[in-house]
Amino acid sequence: MTLSGAAELATLLIRIDRDDQAARAVKAASFRKLGYAQINGVWRSWYLSAARELEGFDFIAFARANARAALPLPTWSPPCRHARSSKA
């Protein structure tokens, strides 16, 4: 059986029971092997990301945490409104 065939059969089992950890592990392993074999970067990333998601990785929480950490500290301050220009 091919890796894509194993992933397809695991998909059918996951559709029956979304909490079937054995089926999720089989599908994740298939996707991981398919991803490592890919030359195309987009497909490689898709397979590896799907495998991590099947293993329970929470991409939304990861993105939120990294987005907060990546925000730069404010370095710009607004000009003082109270300063008046002196005209002679």
C-alpha cells in the first residue's frame, strides 16, 4: 500500500471517530513521510503542517504567542503639543 493510500484509509477512520488517536497517528506518519519526500516546498510544508496538526499541535495559540513576542517596542513618541514656536 502506498503512503497516500494509508493516509486515505486513515481519513475514513477519522471521519467515523474524530478522537481515534491510532488513525491520527497513522495519517500523521504517512503525511510526514510524504512531506520529507517532496521536492516542492509548498507541498512539503502542507504535508508537514498537516502531520503536526494531526498530532495535536495548536497553530493558532503558537501564532498568537509569537505575534505578541514579535511586536516591536514603541520607539516613536508623538511631538509635544505644548511646545510653541517663538516668532519675533
